[in-house]
Amino acid sequence: MENRVAILGIIAEDTQMADRINDILHDYNEYIVGRMGVPYRDKGIFVISVIMDAPNDAISAASGKLGMLEGVTAKAVYSKK
């Protein structure tokens, strides 16, 4: 299966989910090119962006698992190439 480049946008409204988010991202670490997390303290949330180079199924699975966590929203934006 051909790899695609995507950005996972993650917003965590429950800071207690940080360990679970990191566990899921660790499961896909072979596909992660880079990541950046920014705590938005005024709003009490974390905003995380993760660049992945992976098969579509892996990107979708990671996004789905993250989005199923309580207080976490995750969406994937795919490159056209």
C-alpha cells in the first residue's frame, strides 16, 4: 500500500488524556515525521499537530483511536500527492 503524507490535528480538552494520547502516538511512531504540542493555558487545552507519512489505513486508525478518547478531537488532513 502506498504511503500518504497527512497532518493529524488533535485538540485535548482533558489534560488527563495526555498519557493515553502519547501511548497511541507511540504505537504509530514508525510513521511519525514530527510533532508539535502547544498548551493553550488560557483555555485549558492542548493543541497537537502530528505529521505522518503512512498508509491511509494507519493514518485513519490513529485518528480514529485518538478521536475516541473522551475530551479529545482528532482530524486528519491528507496531501493530494
